[in-house]
Amino acid sequence: MAALLLSPAAAAARGQDLHVPENYFTIQEALDAAKPGDRVVVANGTYRQAIALRSGVTLESAGGPDSCLLIPVPGVLAMITADSLAAPATIRGFRLDGQQYQARQGIHVTASRVDILDNHLEGLNVGVYLEGCPEGLIARNAILRCRSAGLLIMESSPRVVSNEMRYSGEYSIAVNGRTSRPVIGGSRGRSNIIVSNKGSVDLGNGTPLNLDARYNNWGQGTAVEMNRKGYPANISTIEDNFDDPQNGRVDYRHWAGQPFLSSLLCEPARLILPALLAVAVVVGVILRISAGRRRAA
């Protein structure tokens, strides 16, 4: 009975679902009609539309990125935009395809919190462009074959976790701005796959030191670089060939999928293992001396 009584209140707090094209002919019409807490659900199909997200609204496909395709409108800078939203918004489950249409940007977010989840972005100039966004979540997306950057972070601090980023023409991730504090991976279970890009992480002028990009899968080819003396400063195999060490440094430790023996050489294990071996030697010597004394007695 309590559950039945609470259900209408929970539904009201959650908002209503607006369906495209069942209730609204275009995605933008549904977004314009939506209120904070509402969800715009887009049926399977192909849509050539320029989309502006609305404050507090979730934009979601019904069948996921394999079933719902967005293609760019000619002359439009970005396929999906969000500008100065008062409340967080979400976009989930779309395929943004710019390969045949030379699209410039997939998703452009300015001064807003937008969670970008479970999308497939491919063949764009820039996959996701964040500008002046103090927070946000970019998770479980596939960002492939972007000509300039898969993810461009400008004066923004998103969490970037569990994405697959491959085949970028320039950089997989480009970070710029003194207020940028993104976390890329950063902990176990949140690793991104960032491999087969011309340059994986680029730090622009004024970017803070020590960007957190730990626990990502950079590919097995980086093992020698990861374990060299002075690690993790200026790893050219992972960064682009034009990296300026004065712009900042990236912490790449504990990359996912590394060989076990190589992982033992990683920080902080590389520092702990010699201490453990020294302790074991001392304990062994003490035990031998004690055993000798007992036999003498």
C-alpha cells in the first residue's frame, strides 16, 4: 500500500516522457515542450536535425546507438548544443555520424552540466567540446575517427570514465585552460580505452600540472615507456610528438591491461618492493641467528 501511495509522487518528481515522433514530430519540438525532470525519448530511426538541449531534461534514444542515428544539418557548427543551462541535462544512447557529411562537432556544451552517456560518435572534426563546464560526466561512449580531437576540454573539469577512444587524426583528448581539472579514468574500474590515436593526450598552454589520467588502457606498446627512469614525465609514445613539457604533466600510472611483471615495476609498487625485500632479508637473518643460538644451548 505504501509503495502504491508513493508511486504517483515519485513519478511526478521524475517527470513525464515525451516521445518522438509519436507525440512530437521533431526532437527539438519535444525538447522545447519538456520541463525539468522530463525525458524526451526518440524512437529508432535516422534524424537530420540540429538539437539544443534544455535545462534539466534527459534526451534518450529508445533503442540505443545501434538503432538511433543523428546526421548533421549542413552549415551547423554542432549537431547537439547546450548553452548556459540552469540545471543538469543528459544525453544518452545516440549515434552521431559525421563521416559522410564532414560535420565539425558532435556535442558542444558551454557553461553547463551535461552528462554524456552511452553514445557513439564517429567521423567528426571534434567529438565532444566542453567549454567553461566546471563538472560533468562523460562515460561509456565510443568516440572514433575524429579528425582533430575526440574530446576537447576548454576551462572544464569533467569526469571521463569507461570510454573507448580510437583512431583520432590529431589527439584523442586535448586539454586547455588554467581552470581545467578533468579526471580521465583516475581509479580502478573506470579505465578508458585510449589506443591507436596519433596523439593520446595534449596539454595546451596554461594547463595545470599533474593531470590525473591513471588506470587507463593505453595499449601494451607503452610498457617500456611506462617503466623507464623518470616515469611518468613526458611519455612521448602516449602523448603527441609536439608536447611542450612546460605546459603540464600527465600521470599515467597503473594502466589497465599491463603485464603483471611490468605492473610490479609501477609506482608505488616500484618503491614498496625493495623495502619489502629488505625487511624479508633482515627477518631471515634474525631467524637464522635465533636458530643457531637454540642449537648452541
